[in-house]
Amino acid sequence: MEIIPAIDLIDGKCVRLTEGDFAQQTTYHSDPVEVAKQFEALGLRRLHLVDLDGARAKQPVNLPVLARIARETKLHIDYGGGLQSSEAIQQAFDAGAKQVTAGSIAVREPKTVQKWLQEYGAERIIVGADFKDNRIAINAWAEQSDLTLETFLSSFSEKGAKTFICTDVSKDGKLQGSSLEIYQQLIQKFPTLQFIASGGVTTIEEVRQLREAGLHGAIIGKAIYEGTISLEDLAKEVR
């Protein structure tokens, strides 16, 4: 299972939100590049970079930060937030992203994301399946769509998508545990898909449980910044 630390960006700084609420924001570091370098120094190889300003603006805002991290580290970066057009996707790749995550646009404009899957390949386009109470959440998690999680996953797997970041919005940033049972059910129902757990991962024991369940990856954010999971313990899991 891939261990994927997260950096969320607002005003070029490393922050975390609770339940995706911009009013519940904590700033952890003024220089996300230094944070990324710390991850790399401990042997971590992946980075989940979220442009929260971009998510609100519906276009990438923090591409210079992406470019700096890509230039100053060798981390495999997946980038999301505000990717609403082919031009924006290309800008993210040009800035150094190895993968991008299609979030709300996958709900609003599924044919657009299907085109990206065909154009760039399923290995470069991750589909974001943000959910709450089994319904897909959109627009920086401010709204719930009528789509159920399983209907959404089924639809995009038929369009060629292989990798999904599944974030339980109700757990994100709360440090109360992730939706392990839901992930187990999804793996049973969609055995050919790759699921990356996101939201609420709190302890190193939980990381091991997610691995045993068969998750392709686990994104870890607030637990790192609040110290409930140490970087040293995470590094051991990578090795």
C-alpha cells in the first residue's frame, strides 16, 4: 500500500481544514516546499497536493508551489483542486505533477473526465470520489449530489478509470478514524479498482489495517501535523 502524505494549500501555505470547512482552518507551515522535503528525507515517495484556493476559484492557483516542490524534490506528486479544463490539466502536468485528481468536475461533466482518461491514460487521471452519507459531495464539499458512491464508481470504472481517492468528508480532519468498513465493502464489490483511502486516518495501527484490507494507498494529513502519527513510523511502513 502506498503511504501518501498530504499538503493542502491556501495562500501558498500548508493548512488543514476540518470537514472541508474553510472556516475551520489551521495553518501548519508557511513553506510547503520545506514540508515536502521533510517527507522525502524520511523515504516517503508520494505526495498528495491539494490546491484549496484553486478548488474555490475553479482554476489552479498554486501552480508555482507545485512547480517548486517538483523541482526541489523527487516526490511523485498527484495534484488536485480547480482542475476544470484540459488547459488546467496540462498546466499541472507541465508544472511537474505526475498525476492529477478530477474532483467535482467528474460529477458535473463526466464526459470531460472521460476524455481526459482517454487522452492522458487512466494511470495519470485519478478520480476523486468524495462522499458523505453514501452520497457524492461536490464544490469543495459544500454540496451533496444525488449520486450514490457505488453508482459513481461503477459509472467511471466503465469509462476506464482505475484509481479512485475515496474521501469520507464527515471524517476528514477530525482524527477519529477512517471509514475502514466502507473501504472493505468497496474492495469486495469492485475488486479490479484501486482505492486510496482519505479522511480521518489517525494512527499507525489504522494504516496497517488499511493495508491488510487491500487498499491501494492511504492519504494521511492532519495526523502527521498533529503528531498522532509520527513521520518515523510512517517511514517504517514504506520500507
